[in-house]
Amino acid sequence: MFGFFKKREQNNEFFDTESVVVTYTGEVLSADFTAESLNRTDVHNYGYPFHNLYPHGHGHIVYTLHGEIIEEYEGEFDVGQYHGRGKLYFKGATYEGNFDEGICLDGPRNK
């Protein structure tokens, strides 16, 4: 999906994914933690204790490693994938235009 839990290359070396910080702001889709859990009578008893949220709709996601941006995307998401109009910065290149299931259909552009 987004490369969570994958080792990514940087300067021909792999880096520790545990050190990558992901920041997301925007709309989400919740596959497991539903609004039904808000109807509970006990604040500590809501069944499934995990929030599985997927970017969905418009959002902005940034992956940083030791304060340096390694990937950044702003635009439309569809169940966690870059999908629709968006702008992606990845390894010094900027991709802007229409995305379909994570693939930029319009190719890179220079900054």
C-alpha cells in the first residue's frame, strides 16, 4: 500500500523502517473500528481495541527519516492508495497529475 513495513533504498543502502516517522492529515476510512463502538456504555469496553485507518478522500502524508523528508504526497486517496489528482515528491523527483492505484499517469516533472 504505502510501503509501511518495507525496507526502502536510499543511496544504495537500506534504512531501518522503525526509524521512519509517518505524519498524515486528512480524511480516513476505518475498516475495523466503526462508529458503532461509540455507542458503548463503558469507556474501556469497546470490543476491537485497534484503529485501522486508511487514507481515503483528500489528505497529505509525509514520511521522514531523521528529520529529512523521504516521500511526501498530497491529493486524493482511495482506500490507502494514491488515486485521483495529487502531487508526489519521491527521491528528488516530483510527480503531479492523475494517479491510478498508486501510479502517476502523467510522469515526473522538474521542480
